Amino acid sequence: MTTTLPPAPDTSITLPAAGQTRPAAPVHVRPVVRFRSSRPDLLLCFGLLAAILLVQGWNITHFPTLSDDEGTYLAQAWAVQQGDGLAHYTYWYDHPPLGWIQIAALTWLPSLIAPETMTVASMRFAMLLVSAACAVLLYVLARRLFLPRWAAALAMLLFGLSPLSVVLQREIFLDNIAVMWMLLAFCLAASPSRHLWHHFAAGLAAATSVLTKETMLVVLPALLVTMWRHSHRDTRKYAVTGAITACALIGLGYPLYALLNNELFPGPGHVSLIDGITYQMGRAGSGSIFDASSGSHGVFQSWLYYDWVLPLGGLAGAALLLLTLRWSVTARALAGPALVVAILALVAMRPSGYLPAMYVIQALPFLAIVLAGGAASVAHAILRREGTPFGRVLKRRTGSMVPPVVRHGVAGLLAVAAAAYVVPHWYTGNRDALTVDANAPYRAAASWMQNEVTDPASTRVLVDDALWLDLVHDGYKPGTGAIWFYKADLDPAVTKTMPRGWRDLDYVVSSPTVRRDAVDLPNVKAALEHSKPVAVFGDGEDRIEIRRIAGGDR
């Protein structure tokens, strides 16, 4: 039996015959960046990550002030751990439960690091893991979208060190976890390997993101744009179809759960998913961000108070990329993230919607990457000798190109000027996060309730969720002893244990959240009106008052 070898490739050079033109130069294809095998990328990424975690972790338990939302998510995670259901009170489908189920899986970390600190404050250490994952995924995504190494590093720094990011990423918000999953979905969608399973996994990650915080649903069209651009032409329809199918099947698990519990449709005697969605969609709007008297404008100004560079610079970067899609390779590569910014901005600007303070968290990584991408586009236009509109116009008008030393000098001057403005601004913005103790009144109130109440097991206290778990751990009965103040008016399971209303209570811990929302809660309002302070911690609007109810049994 003989073996026939394939013919050897022809390595000779054939010159074109007379009158023939040379073949066109091959199209330049950008090299694929594989993060795990690139030592410079690994060293740079993890060096920056150490700096980001140092800034975000310093003083994390003391600033910002504990919020009721943080306490609520952690209390719901505690209920999952205890096997008491999906929430510490009646679960009414306010958000999909996957977010605090993930939080429940992270609670082991704070007990190792700071077991003596307040429950909610110490749990913030677990958010550092989420921040670290988001920062690394953002760097990987930037490189997969063909940004140069310096631009990927810039995106990571913008995302991790902006004062707005430092404050919001410390807090136990579902948005932070949802962003981590969405960044993973984008990284998988832009995978250089183009395996079908990467795209299916992107659909799974996207569904996990939406089930963590349902508002991430609006980002899915931009994810599909990224997948479409980065999938192989021959398998594109399978990749996109598989991703959509995977996302839909996982997402449908939430309404299926409600259906199996007979809680999908409204009815007497039970909560329903439809009621939860109706409430969320029908919430009173906070007005337009362009109306100086609206709540949305106040939220927008609070973002700019911490940092305007990332939000406004990111919007400008997204606009630049979307306007230059036709001739900019960088713009085409970043079309997905730029579209995310555009969608989230349009949703935020709708005049009739409700704009929560944590909404901007969903946009932060995409603002960072498009701002870095915009900077890369500008640098490309300045430094390239030809092939850009800037270079062609300059050559047409002057007949020659600007010398390289001048172009590099201009680029360097712009970089130094930007750093000279941003670094002092961010130093000032981050100073409070690194030095201020905003939670001393909460710690003092928790200590008073632990040490001054002689019989916590039989004492009934209205409290916000920032302190609820601390009281439970100190011996107050969960649900009926330590009572999340909203439930004293809104949850029939609690109100039926209070036949005399506020008179069945002993104390109310009056925090800014309790005082603000008591206007619409009759029992809470009456408890405040019929009580006297026995201890006050802090001053001004941020004070915490422990008030004994005059008509209580004890």
C-alpha cells in the first residue's frame, strides 16, 4: 500500500507580467487578544485591580450611610439562609429573588473579616468581590473589543476609581450584581473563539442578570448587537438563536415559579407577579431630569455631585462613537456598549418615569468603556499619519503631514491636561469615602437597643431594615418583635398581630428613612407622634432617635 503525500505548497515568488497591476495588499486583521495568555495584560489588570480594591475597601463600613435598601436585600438573604422563604416578610414579587439568593451565598466572607461590626456594614466587604469581578471583566471586554492596552486600563480606572463608583459599588445593591453578570455576557458575546457554547452561555448570563435586577432587560438589544458583530458569519444565526433561546428559557423560570405557586395572576388572599409588575410600572414618576424641581433632577444632581467626568464624559464618548460608526473601526467595535449608554440615557430622560438613585450603577462600566474608546479614537486620529479623516484633510490642505514628534506631543499634552483636571477632582470626591464616619449614629443606636432593653424577646420595635438584622441577632423576634416599619401598615401578616395598631408597640427607631416615609403610613406616623425620644445619636436630618411609645404596654 502506497501513501500519496499532498503536493508541497508553492513558495516561489511570481512577479506580475508587464501591464498587470500588483494584487491588493491583504486586509489588516486585528490580532486576537487572549487575556489569560498575555502576561502584560495580566500584570497590568491585576496591578490596577489592587489599587481599585484598596480605594473601594478603605473605610467601607463607615461610608456611605447605611440605606434601607441594603438592609432589605440582606434581610431577604438571611431569610433564604434560614429556610424561611424568599423574604423576611411576605414575598410580593417586588424583584426577582435571584439577587439576594446570591447575596446569601456571600455572607460567609464578612463573618471572617469583621464579625464585630454591624451586619449590613460588614456585609459590604462581600461587595468587593463583585467589584473585583466587574473590573476584571471590563478590562477583558475592552481588549476583546480591540481597545489598545492603555485604553483598556483607562476604562478600568474610570470604572473603579470614579467617586460615583466608589460610593455606589460599596453598597449592597442588586444592580451591582446584575452588572457583573451582564459584563460576563458581553465578554462571552465578544469571545475571540466564536464557539457556539460561548454565545449560549452569554444568553444564560444575560438571563441571570435580568433575574438579578429586572431593569437590565433594556440592555439586551445592545448585547445582541455585540454578539451579531462578533459571531462568525457562517454560524451567526445559530449563535444568536441559541443565545435568545437560552435567555428566554431561564427567564421564563420566574413566571413559571409564580404560576406553580398560584401567584401569577391577581386574586383574593395572595400576592401575585402581575400585581408586582403593575405596581412597579405604575409607580408615581419622579419627573424629568431637566425640571429643576423634580425628584429625577435631584437624583441626577446627586450623581454629578460625586463625579460629572464619568457620566457626562461617557455620554459624550457614546455620542462620538455612534456618530463615527461609518468610518471608525473603534466605533464599530464598541457599538454594543455605546448603544447600552444610549438606551439607559433615554430611559433615564423619560419625563414620566421613576428614577432611583442606584440606576446609574447599570451604566457605569459602559460609560467607562465608551469614554476610554472615545479617547482611543481621538488618539488614533491624532497619531495616525494616514487613513483617518483628520489625516486626509490635513494632507489635502497643507500638502504634507505633521511630523510624528508634533503629533505625539499634542497627544501627550492632551493626556496630561486631562489627568491634571480629573485627578484632583476625584481626590476631592473620594476624600469623604475614605475618611468620613457616616454610620456612627446607626452603630450607637444598635448598641443602645442591645444593652438598654432588658427583655428584647418580648419587646416590639419599629425599625428600618438597616438595623433590622442587628436587632434579630440581639434577641428580638424577627417579624413581630423587630418590625420593618413599612410592614406595620402594608403587610396583613403583621397588622393582624397589632389589633390596637401603634399602641401594641414599645419603641420606634426614627431614622431619616422612617421620618420621610411615615407620611403615608398611618401606624408609623402615629407611633412617632405618640412617642418621646429616650436617646438621640447624631444631629440634623441624619440623626437617629430611639423613641419610647407613650401608649405602649411597657
